[in-house]
Amino acid sequence: FKQKNKGIFMSKRILFMGTPDYATTIFKELLNSKYEIVGLFTQPDKPVGRKQILTPPSIRQYCIDANINIPVFQPLKLRNNEELIKQIEDLKPDFIIVAAYGQILPKEILDIAPCINLHASLLPKYRGASPIQESLLNDDIYTGVTSMLMEEGLDSGDILGLQYLRITSTMEVSEAF
């Protein structure tokens, strides 16, 4: 996906938005690709456990552990946040890749660059926040990932592609995604 521009090869600039392990797995692959990751948006650190220790999301902890040096943003909200919109525009992304971010992107962000959601189910089945759990609870034979263009609705944009995965009785969660 490199394009030639006046004799210089230019990499696509990607802003990544994701939070849990599922997103971290995708993020690692993008870091090892030829794309330029210009920033990461994830959910804020949260208190965890009995002692309520402030803990970063999986993807941010990965960045800390692996010394990944890219801008990390952890806004409480996306809607009506002009400063955040400006920060995203300043990153000049060619694409925004979203994987289990945890908030619905407002139109102001969707209008900055094409947004692609990597949803952890075979859409249109299991739209929403817990698609992996739903496919397991319903004893599905197959699950997978759907790549889709994002629009203002929840998981309602055009489907770009699907990747199927057969669910087996011996499968570990880390094997699935």
C-alpha cells in the first residue's frame, strides 16, 4: 500500500484506536508493518482490584513494556471535545483503524480520515460490545473478524472483508484472536 509521490515512497499514516488484548494483537501487527503509526487512542487508566490500583489498558501497558515511542491519548470522552479533534487533525492520518476502542466515534472524527473498524465477529451477527462472548455462548461453529468502513451508527458501515475462524473445543482464547 505504498504510493509513489515524485520519486519518493510514502507510507500510509495510521491512527490506531483500541483498548483490550484483542486490539493489542492487531496493534502489534501494524507496528511490524510498513505503515507509519502516528498515534494511539485508548481508554483511560482505571482502578483495578481490591486495592484499586490505577492500571493502564492492555494496549498502553504493551507500549510501556515494549518502549513504543508514539503519542498516546486517553481522553475521557470524544464527543464535544474540540481540543481532541485538533490533536487528531494535527496527526494527519490517512486512515483511522479502530479495534474494540470502547467509545463510539463522533462524526467530527469520522470526517477526518476514512475509519476502518476491525470488529471481532462475523457481522451482521453480534453487533456491539461483546461479540466473542456471544459467539461462544451461542455455541457457534465459526467466528471471525469483520473489516468495515465506519459511519455514525454502531457497526453499520459497509463491510470490506471477513476472516473466518473455526471454533474448536480445544481452542485457547489467545489462539482465537
